[in-house]
Amino acid sequence: MSWLNRVRQSIPFLPKRETPDNLWHKCRHCDAMIFTKEWAENDFVCPRCDHHDRIGPKARFDCLFDPGYAILPQPSVREDPLKFRDSKRYADRLKGARAQTAESDALVNASGTVEGRRAVVGVQDFAFMGGSMGLGVGAAFIAGARTAIAERCPYIIFTAAGGARMQEGILSLMQMPRTTVAIAELKEAGLPYIVVLTDPTTGGVTASYAMLGDVQIAEPGALIGFAGQRVIESTIREKLPEGFQRAEYLLEHGMVDMVVHREDLRPTLGRLIAYLTPDRAAA
């Protein structure tokens, strides 16, 4: 036995320790490596560059509501009405999105209190087929608005979408007027409709319920627009200004009312609900 083998065998090697795969999170904006726990405790905002990452309904509800909120049941709609198929069947895409997100569609509603004030909140999940708007999203939006009317409280929507769901064709586009009618019902009932635009909010969602709020709020750095920047540049044959279609640019040009950091959203929405709800006016 060589001296190298003797030395190696005499060293007490400890068993390899398993480390979780999700210990670190890489920021999509600055590429910083952050402890996942630190990132989650900071409301999924990068502590280095302040980038507001995309989050799903569960994380959003936990950040926003007081303890004890309730998820509202998802309305049932006809699935795959056009029997659509591209490189995959639409039914298979739905199955994959549901397995990935554990949600039945891209919009989830919950009812609870924000800073002690009742509210119904809807959250679009960009992880579910890009948050695209189809029959399920339209039905969930209408159900959320009508629940708010029944509970005499505001309806708050967090938008995040690439637009209408192409696999449902004209039926997805019909959700634009349907959701607009639901907003009109809220207004007739004298109840506030508040929109929080998150990254990204584009396409038919921007062209309908995302821009019809009594108050328009945006998260910092959120991409908000209808068509993409390259499409606009090729159409008008001009270079667009720096930061075009970002929340701060839209605030400067009067498209949104305020840009609010995620840690300030809950108290900001609590104040807005207190200002806008009818019970305050009656008091």
C-alpha cells in the first residue's frame, strides 16, 4: 500500500450532507444569488436591486390579507370549446398548467380583510399559461365582482397576463366586454374597483379590465402595455424612449395613479378602502 493510500484511509471523511435544491434564488434582474428564505421574507422582492418578482395567488394573498381569508370556489366553464390543437392539444396544456400551479385557471379570488376592511381580491397567475384570459378567467372575474357586490365591499384585481388565450379564439376576446359589464355592475352598486398592475400586464387584459379601475396602482418596474415594443417601433418607425411601457413611465404620463412598493401595498390598499367604501360615507 502506498503512503498516499495510507494517508487517505486514515482521514475520517464525513458523509456527504444533502442540501435542498431551492436554497438559493437568482434574481432575474441583477443576477444576484439570494437565500430563498430571505427573498420570501422580503415579499419576493430582490434586496439588492429591488426587483419585484412575479408571484402567484397564494403568496399574494398571504402578503395582502389579514389572517383568516377564504379562497372562493372557481366557476366551472366549458373546457377546450374549440378542440384546439397546435404542437400540443389545448387539453394537455391545461393539464400541464394545473399540475405546475395547483390552480384550475389563471385567476383566483379570495375574500377577507385588508387592514381590518373587507375586500374581495382577484389575482392573475402568470405561471398559468402566461396568465392568459379565457373563459375561466372571465367567469372568475365576474364571480369575484359579484361576490364583492353581495358583501358590499371593493373588488381589487392584481393583473398579470400576456393577453387573451389564443386556444379559445373569439371566445377569449368576448371576455373583454363581459368583464367590462361586471365593472359597470360594481359602479352601479356604488362600490370601488381597484386595479394593481403587476409585471407583465399586456394585450387584451390591458385593453379591458386592467385599465378601468377607479384607482390604478402599479408595482415598480412592471411592464404595462398593449402591443410589444418591437411591434410599435416597426409600426411607427421610431425608436421608443427609455423605460417605455414601464410603470414609472406610465405614472409620469398620467396612465396610472401611483407606483407602490410591494411592502407598502397592504397599508395603501387599506387606506383606499377606508376612503372609498360606502360605510365611511354613511358614517
